Amino acid sequence: MVSVPAPATVRRTTVTVPAAALGPASPLPRFTRLRELPYPDVGPGAAPDMLERVGYGRLESPLPYPVQEDYGRSRREAELPAYVLGNGVLRATVLPALGGRVWSLYDDVRGRELLFRNPVLQFANFGLTGAWFAGGIEWNLGSTGHTALSCRPVHAAVVAGPDGDVLRLWEWERTRDLVLQVDLSLPPGADRLYASTRVINPDPEEKPLYYWTNIAVPESPGTRVLTTADAAWRTEYTGALIRVPVPYPDRADVDISHPMASRFPADYFYDLQGQHGRYIVSVEPDGRGFAQTSTRGMAGRKLFLWGSGPAGSRWQEWLCGPGARYAEIQAGWCPTQLEHDRLAGRASVSWTEAFGGVDLDPEAVAGGYAEACAAAQAAVHQATDPGHLEARHERWLTDVADAAIAGQVSTGSGWGHAELRLRGRPDAVPARALPFRPVDDDSLPARHLLDGDTRGLAQAAGRLPVPPVSDRWRAVFEEAPDSWWVHLARAVNAHVRGEPGRAAEQYSASLAARENPWALRGLALLAGDDHACDLYARARRLRPDCRGLAVEHLERLLAAGRPGDCLDAIAALDPAMREHGRTRLLEARARLAAGDRERAAGIMESLVVEDLAEGDTVLGEVWDALHPGAALPAQLDFRMTSPECSPGH
């Protein structure tokens, strides 16, 4: 009797993992980027359309999202809500509460995990809004970097597909006001996970489009990454984007198709020259590997490698714990991540990706680059024929993309509902397929504002100290009845647009209506050093529990040349805030400035800065000031570039 492959089903489960606490989002609007990206210095060989995309669409701040920076580094066993899409061959475990991350992709037939499944859930300062974590497959919509949705919930639902359950993920991405839809499916008996993705522009105006799928794969000394290309654009976080041959010998004259052969972190964006059936494979010396391929829409493929040097190893330990190593293979809409395309008004773009295992001949894997790529390409196309994938995508567009959900299993943010209310166009997205319903979250004050419910707004306003900042919302704030929060929202909107006079006027009006720390902080950002320090002190008296206010106050005291006052302010903090790594770093800097080198050096010896940013060079700078010419200790070495290179982002 012939067995019939089972259709895919979705079931609820939990993932148990040692996890850090994410902590609350910051109440302080961030008016600049979390890390300064150097403007790309593009080398010879770039086409005019690439140069135009490189110069277009960069975000200047994470607004309207609040920053997520209050995570810790102590981890406890936690149970994460998850959903498993399985068909008896593959099992994809998805975390809707954390950006829809595919945490695990397990092949039951091959008997192995296909992705890098992080042994811990550790947040770190890598995302557009701060918190991010390593591992699995992530869906990055927004701008250069890890999406603001990385550590935020997205909507999830089951859809009845033609060959089984489809797990649909969707959310309103607020930096661009674009809608992301990802439909995950597993045909009966298939050993490929399909992700059919659509980005919708609900508005008449053109928008910048940035999208990349990032896939963490296990890394060993023998790991090899393969894609058919003879050139790539290389960047090392210095701002330079240089076209290099593939395979490219790095400084040690070794082939970087072996990621651990490189010493320092680097990105390689492969020049695929309009290939049909683009793919990227990560494979071990025994031939076991993982492959991604897609329809024509995804032009980019990338390798990110940490390298085998001390800084890359330190970052891996920071993100994953001792002994764990991964690299990232990625696929995107544009050829590189320094580019943004243009998405026309009320238009959408879509594509389908396929993910799964491959088994290559070990001799081919160990051979020359061209031979290894030919074997990888043949295996990928045998498992996922490019023509079949294009046809599958067209069927998805026709039969599934707009299909009504059968049942919502997880709730994202309420901002999609608020944004559609603002526009007065509930049909701006397919309502039955992508329902945006009210959610009791920080969108509630905005809903009260749209309803004209001044009492409800007054009661809920404190839940949204970081207001929306689009032109549409600004027009609403300008017409709304005055209140301390409405004045604050007007001030933030003026501040982010570089209108300091209007911002100061509205911060002051907010203070006149009600003494509040957020308006005081806004005025502090606009003031000279000494007056700013006084304003911060007033704000902190109102919110002594706000670590972000304390950090900004201490930084401003240092900038004003007042290290003694900075140390006095640190001494007055509560113990938990005083012992935070960011505070300890500020104390070391203050003691160094005050001439107390011995105590500054003592702090640096055991310093752990929980929210240390990717590319931040401050630890090395303080160490060098204390110990000129001395080697940077391994526990402080997070340098993303070689010491000979200029500091990157």
C-alpha cells in the first residue's frame, strides 16, 4: 500500500531556552541613528543605477519606534510561545512574539537541524532600534540593518492553502509605513520550506524599499559558502564598498569561501549579473549543507562572516555563549544592503524563497571554487527547479496571497489598525487576508486621538511618550486640542525634522500644561551644556527610575567638562542603575578625566557593557588612554575592523 504524504499542519508549542529579559522600551525618542553608518565610499565598477540606490533612502533615526536597550545579560530558563509548521519531513518552529523568527528548521528525514539554532536567547545592540538576537531566519524590512521588528510581536494566523496549512506572518512596519506579509508553506512530502513574501505600499507616495532575509548557519573551520559569482562587493565596516574577485583572497591570502579563514568580520555581496535560479549554500566538508534559492525578484546574495580573530570570537561568545559559532547567508531585494529601491505608490512587490538541506559530494566541496559551485547549483536546482519555483510563486499570488485567514494564532501591534484609521482607507491592504485589529498596546493613545476622545487620551497618554512622526500624524497633532501630550507630540515632530525653534516652543508648552520629564529632556537636547545638565536633573527628579535619562545626563556632564559632577551623580544612583555596565563605563571615563587613572583601570578590568553596540570602539579608546601601546584584553576586544582600518559603524 502506497503511503500518501501528509499535508502540512500548524500546532502550538513552546521553546525552552536560557533567555535574557528584554526589558521595557525606552520612553525617550531617539533623534539620530543608534550607530553612525559611514556614507558608502563605492569603488570602481558600480553602475549608475546602483550608485543612485546607494544615495537614496537612508533612515536618519529609528522613530517612530522607541529604542529597546534595557535588556540584561543574566539568563534564566524561559518558555517562548511558538508555532510549528510541519509535514512529516520538515518542521519549522516560528516565534511570532519575536519578529516571526524561524528559530529552527529540522529535517526529520536527514535527521539534523538545518539552521544555527542559538543555545541561548541573548539580546544585543545590533538592531535598528537596539535589541536583536542571533540565530534562525529573520525577515528584515525597513533600512540597512536588522529590522525594528526583530524583537517585537508580529501577527500570525493559519491560512488554508491548496496543499495544507499555511502559517502567515504580517505586520505594519512603521519607519516606512509598509506592510510585510510572509506566508510559510510545506507541500506534502517536500523537504523545502517556502516563504512567499509581499511588501505592500498602502499610500499614494513612493517609498524607499529595503528587504533582506538573514539566515544563520552553523560554522566550523571547514564550512564553505558557495554561490555562482566571479565578483562581489566587499565592505569591512569602514564605509568602503569595493568590488573584488570571487573567490577573494583576504589579507592572509586565503579563500574566504571558507568564512573562518578570514580574520576580521566582513560582508560580501555577490555580483550575480541577473542570473536565473540564484542560490546560496553553506556546506560542511562531509557534504551536508543548507541552501536558499528564490524567484527572480531577489537580486542580492550575501555572506557575512565574523572571522576567526579575537573580536569575531568575542562577539560570537557575546551573542551565543561559549563554543557556539555561526555565519550568515542572506538574500535581498537589491544587490547590496547599502541600497534602497523605490516602491511606487499603492504598489507591491513579491517573491518566493525555498530553504532546505543539500547533500554534496565531499570531493566537490573540497575542490576548486567553480567545481564546488557547480555541484552546489546542481543540487539546489534538482531540489528546487527555478521554473517550478516561479510557477509556484504565481500560484501563490493567485490562490493564497489574498486568501482570508482561517484563524489568528498570535497578535502583533495595534499600529496597523491605527494607521488604517488615520488614512480612512481600510481597503489599503487586503482586509480579510491581513486584518489589522485594535490591540491594547502603545497605539491606544493614537486611537483615542483619532476618535476625538480627549478623556481617554488624557488617561492613556503616558503609554506613548514616543509619538508617531509621519506627515499624516503631524497634521493630526497640529489640529488636535492642546494638552501636555499633544504639545509633546508636536515638539517631537518638529525636533526630528530639524526645527529647533518650533520644538522648543512646544516642549515649553507641554511643560506649562504639566511638568513632565519628556519635555524637559527634549529641551535639554536643544540646550547648551550647563543649562542642559540642569534640565536633565529636573527630569530625573520626576523619573529617577529611567536609566536612559540617567545615562544622557551623565554623558552631558562629561561633555560639559564636569567629571566631578558626573561622579557625584553616579554615586547618587540606586545600586542597580549604578552597577549597570553603561554606568560603569561612564564612571571609568569620568575617573580618567578627573585624573583617577587607577580606579578607572580597575573598572575596565571587569567591565561588561550590556548594551554595547555593534561597531562601538569606546572600550578600546578608554583602554588605550589608560594603557598606551598595551594590547587590548580579549574580554574587551569587540573591534569590527583591523586596528589598521578606520573605525566603522
